[in-house]
Amino acid sequence: MTASPLQQLRRVILSKNLVKDAFRTRKIPSKKFVIDFSSPNIAKTFHVGNLKSTLYGNFLQKIFRYAGHDVISLNYLGDWGTQFALLMTYWKTMKDLPTREQWSEMSNRDKVEALTACYVLANARLKEYPPLQDDTHRMLATMEASLLKSEDTAELRLWREWRNISVEYLKEFYAQLGVEFTDWTSESEQISEGIHITNELIEKKVATLSDDNRWVIGMNQGNLTSGRATLRKSDDSTLYLTRDLGHLYNMDRKYAADHYLYVVEAAQSSHFAQLKAIVKAKGDEELANKIKHMDYGRVLGLSTRAGINSSVDFMIDEGIREAQSYIESSPTIKLNAEEIPDVSKLLSISVIIFDTMRRQKSTHYHFKFKGLFDDSGVMLLNQKYSRLNSLQLVNNEIFDIMNERIQEDNLSGISLDDTAKDLYTEIMNFDTAVLLSYENLESSDLANYLLRLAKVTGRAMNPKHGLRVKGEVESKAIPRLMLLSAAKKTLGDGMQMLGLRPIERL
């Protein structure tokens, strides 16, 4: 038996989470997923290339959990490899290094920015002085040998300091976005297992020694998509692929999941084809079939007069300035001076998140703030949410009566107006939008639905439409306020699903 419109609205208003409720009629077999996403490099400011992985991966972990799956969200830090050996080699030669006292007074972000600047200088120096490449390779081989022997060298102590600083910086960064992980791991923790797997492949004669003294797997082994895959360099140091092999086997040993999802941009498709092929060549076809590359389009950084800036910290700072300008010039936003900084930061982060989540994941695009603070995107969602919140506060007496009747399930003698039909229908479409997002693994399906809901809500709240609450008799005011309260609940839960924090007052 189909519930009446008011009973449906009551269900929406009382729901603890509408996204979870959307799966109530679906019988989805529960599986265990490990979702590897974000995966930034240490000693660098957060790069826009990792932003989409972070936001899309966060969306996936949420919707998979709401669908009833067991989800492990994993942040696999890039903390090893040639780039860090280059940084280590160049750091020692820098003339204007911060003193220990200066270093201790710097914030984690300032320290990471200093390391990022050093890496840029190191790369420039490498182009001018090619022998630095040999020094870098020697540094990596020495550091890797020392790490495997658990030696306490000056280089490893400095590397660990950089790693700890980076982790603290990243925790602060993720807190801004509201992103959390079940577990963190890193490349350096996979070296030993990667070496073990390589040795096993050598013993099985799956990997062979090339003319340039590297251990490789040729194209005729495991249906690889490129000429050969290198597993060990001539100086015996590991590569990213080697460490990723170790990571996969360590994950499977620890979590024994049904699926391993890697949220990484489409440009890395050949890497995952190689990874799967090597695992199959090793004889572990069942494990290889659990690997799924969740690819997405490339995002370019923010254009500035100095060129493209790919730091997400910089993007957030620029967004704060844009948001402050928007707030100060808006004739409708009424905030106290002390509220503006916090709201500006929240708006900056919101437009960055929503600009990503409303696009199909395969889209390549160039990030820019132009148009993001108009009334057609996340600002529309926040404006309608804020207005609905204000409506509840202004009509607090009827709101209390409405809640009392909802709690008592006493909805007799009242009904929705015919003018409420469009908004009611759109609210009821929420489940369909959530399930479509789940089936397609596309955040854009839900994002575009929320935009439609916000527009229909705006029309319903227009005085000409007739859905007034204030001054109306209870028999009209209560069902109208139920409808608008359900719209607010739906907008809010949908926004939070996308990683947005609804703003109650604008």
C-alpha cells in the first residue's frame, strides 16, 4: 500500500540519513571493498591532481557504505622514490636553509611549502647540471638499503621528519574537506614485499635480466600492454610498480577484500594494466581480477598571471578572496563582520568541491572560479538551504506544532495543496538520483538532481506560487511547512553526501 504524501514527507523529515534510506528497497549482496584514494606525495603541498581522487574517492566510500558494503578507505602516501632522493641531495646544498629555530616556529603548511619550493629548485638545477641525476640515483639506492637494514642514518632521520610534518599537514588539510580514512599506509612500507615478489618472479623465470641490467617482464608474459615492465633497477632499487605490487599483496593479506578499487586518473591506465598482468603472470589470477582502476579525467590548476598554480591550498586562499568579494557585494546576504571569514572559507571549499562533483568523472577540465559564485551552482544550493532554515525559524511556533504532530503521527485533517505537487514530486525523486549515482558510480547524477530540487524549491517559495506559511491557518500552514522542511532535509543530506557542509545562514 502506497503511503500518503504527508506520510512520505513525515518519513523524509524523520530520517536519520536519506541516502542510506534510498537503498531500503534494494537487496544488494554485501561485499568487502578496499578503496585506495587521494594518495598524495609527502614534502609537497596538496596538488590539484590528487584533489579529484580525494573527492571522488570520498564519495565512493560513502555511497558504498550506505549500500551496505564493508568499506576500508585507504590513503597510500607517496613517500619514496627518486623525487625524494633528489630533494634530499639538493637540500644539503641549499645556501638559505631555515635555521633550526626558524624551522621550529614554522607551521606545517609553511614547512611543506618550503620543501615544495626546494623540489622546484632541485628540478631546475637538474636540467642545468645532469650529473645531479647520478647523485640522486646513488642517494636512493643508499637510502633504500639503509631502510631495509633498519639503519639510523642522517638521511633517514631527515626523511622521517619530512614525512611526519607532511602527515600532520595532510591531516589539517583533510579536516578542511571533511575527508577521513580508515587507514593510512605508504610506499616505503611496501619495499620489502615488493622485493620479495620480484625475487619470486625471477625464480619462476617470469622476470628476466635485460641488456641494461634491469629485471623486467616482457610483453609476452601476462599480456602486458607495453613493451616491458621494469621491476628492479640496475642498482637494485625498487620502482613505483614494484612497491605497488607489494602494496596489493600486503592489502590482500591484511584485509582479504572482494574488490580493490584504485581511484587514480585515467592517464595511469597502463600502470594498472601492467599491475594486473604481473599478478596474473605470478599465478594469482583471482587476485588480479579483484583489481579495479576507477579512472577519472585530469584537472588542471588555477590560472594566474605567473602561470598555472596547482596547489589546492592556493586555490582555497583565492576562493576565500572571491567569496569575501561576493558576500560584500551581495544585496541579500546579511552576515556580521565576524562571520564573514569562516563563511568565506566554507564557500571557497564548497565551490571547489561542487565544481568537481557536478561533472562526469571522465571530464578533463581547467579549474577556474569564474561563474562559480553565481546562482547556478553550489551557491544556489546554499541559498535555498539557508532560506528554508530561515523559514523554519521565522515560523517557530507552527514548526513546533508540526514536529509534535509528526512525532505523534497525527496527520489527520490536513493535506497538501495542489500547488505543492511539483516540489513533492522532486523530493520523491531523491531515491532514484541516489540509486542512479550508485549504479553509474557518478557523483554528477546526485549533484544535478540537487540543482533541480533547489530550482523547484525556489519556485515553490515564490509568494506568487501560493505556498505561504506565515499567517495561514494550521490546516494549510502545517502541510506546507512539512513540504518545505522535507525539501531542506533532502537538500542537506544530498549536499553532505557530496562532501558539502550546508550553510544555515547567509
